[in-house]
Amino acid sequence: MRNSPLSLGRAVVCVPARNEAEVMPRLVRSLDRQIGSGDGALLRVVILANNCTDETVSLIREMERNGETRHLDLRVIEAVVPREVAHVGTARRMALDAGADWLDADGVQDAVLLSTDADAVAAPGWARANLAALEHAELVGGRLVIETEESENRDPEIHALHRRIEQYWVAVRALEEAIDPPAHDPAPRHGDHVAASLALRAALYREVGGLPAIPCGEDNALVAKVRLAGGRVRHCPRVSISVSDRGTGRVTGGMATEMARRARVVAGEEDYLLPPASHWLAVIERQRAFRLAWSAKGGPEAGLRALGISAEDIAAIDPGSCVNAIAFAERVGERVGEIAPEPAHVPLDEAIAGLDALLARLIDRPRARVA
């Protein structure tokens, strides 16, 4: 079955849900309002209800009876996941696998998997914007828009903190733009590529072996696998999704953990610490060096030798099997490891000031000297 590039019939939204009765209806309603190409195709949605003990499933069924899902082709899969693997990585993998199977069974060509979370709310153009961005990328990450969920968090201080943290990451991306701008991910771009908004073709998902079923960080692990395969990751500013700032969640180290951290900062219980500008300068310059080694005179191996990479590491990297510079740089980084030692983190305001000062200096320097 061939659909037009922006047809919702190409895609399936995959959602893991465990005891999400309180928030799931908002997501489903937002998906029912998605705008397609005008061909009348329904958007497929898979909800993997795993180990639920609340009204998640019955509420969805009630929404179906009330006609609130008439623009969706909706499947709810109830699953009991063994305790030892009952985490979001397993559930999300099951949801994405089920979505890919569905598209395969229907014979959809150039099929697309969309990942999101039960507590997200998608703007009407979210699915279509993902499909458009995928025309020039292999994976699309959506920008997270944080919305206050609980009345006690409706405090101007938490919103101010959200804005300051975003200012920090905008500066990090500006630093990358000054030193090593990615041609496939032009500015303005955001920096988010997490499970609340990911899009990739079903064929590529299969090719890289699917989402790693790990307890935390499964989304970043999938992105890394796509890059190792040479995939372009796009952070399109037209793709965004709203997520709640609830401070309790299913995953240690996930979004809820971050929101709880920010609440403690606002309460004066801790400082918000982040890597200083020097760290990002080293990371970006190293990434640029890896990319330039790919096109070095004498070939990638010569480029790696010039960087002091050992013969053993070069053999393990196997540049000849890399399909492009993206895969090459990812494989080199994976082999040589993170920059160590990582510098001590500094308070947020100090980190922003350091980035601003570094950017001001770089703007006055010719690009050729920034290496």
C-alpha cells in the first residue's frame, strides 16, 4: 500500500502505558486531531498497556464507544510483562515492534514509526511535521515543550528555571554551529531526541535491530544505533510535543527525575549544575576532528593515524565498512570513549556566562582557526 509522503496512513504512533488513566485521554484526543494530507487515511495508534492495574484500558474503550477516536485506527494491546524486565525499555520495544508488524501486515510502503509517551500532548500538525522532516533525514527528534501539570508547580520560579536551562542548551548548539555545523541538521535546530517524540522509518528500525530493551536511556541508545548505521538525525524546529512536568514517573533518570530535580533547585535544596563551556568546546572540536579524518588526504585511516589513534583501534573501527562520515564519527567515538576526565560541573548561571563569553570570542575568530 503506497501513501503520499504526508499521508497519516504511512505511520503508526507507538505508546507504552502503565497505569496512565489520568493522562492517557489527553494524548488520545490530541492524536485524533492530527492533520494529514487530506486523503482521509486514518492514523494508526498502538497502545501497549503493560501491567496496568488502573482504568487505563477501560477509559480508552469508553473513548472509542463515545466516538472520540473516529479519526484513528486504534489498537490496545494488554500485556503482562515479567517483573525482572517490567520497565519502559521493554514496553516501548514491544509497542514499536507491534507497530512495525502492523504496517508490514498492511503492506504499507515507506512506513514510519512514531514514538511518544502517555503523558504527552501532540499539536495537530505533529505527525505531519515528522513525516515532512523525514524526507531529508533517517530519524527525527521532536522538541519538548514543558507544561506545568500540578497546581503547586505553577510558580514563576520554575518557569524561569526552565527558560534558563533552555538558554544553556541554545548556547551549546550555537557553539556547535560556530565550530562544526551539521549540514544535515541546519539551524535553527533544537537538541531533543527522546522517546516522547521520535520518528523513523520502520525498515530502518528493523535494520538496526530495534529499540534496545534497557531500563533507562532506550531512546538515546536507538538514536546511537541509527547514527552507527550512517543515519542523519534531524532536530526540526517544526516538530514539537508538549510533555508534563510531573515529578513522579516510571523511570529513574527519565523526564520525571529531571522535573523533580528542578523542583528541588527552586526550593533552594540544591544548585543546578551543568558541564562548563570548556567541556562542550572539547566535545565539539573532537567531533569535528573525527569528521575531518573521514575525508583526510590518504583516506580515513591516515586521518585517524594523524589524530594519534592506535593501529589496534583503527582496525576495530574498520573505516572501510563505514557508509559515511556520520557512521565513521560515531564508531570512532564509541571506540575511543568519552572525553576524560570530565570537568567539574558548575552552577547554571556560571555555565551560561562561560558559553556566552566563549561564543563572543569565537565570533571574532576566522572559522579556519577554530579547530
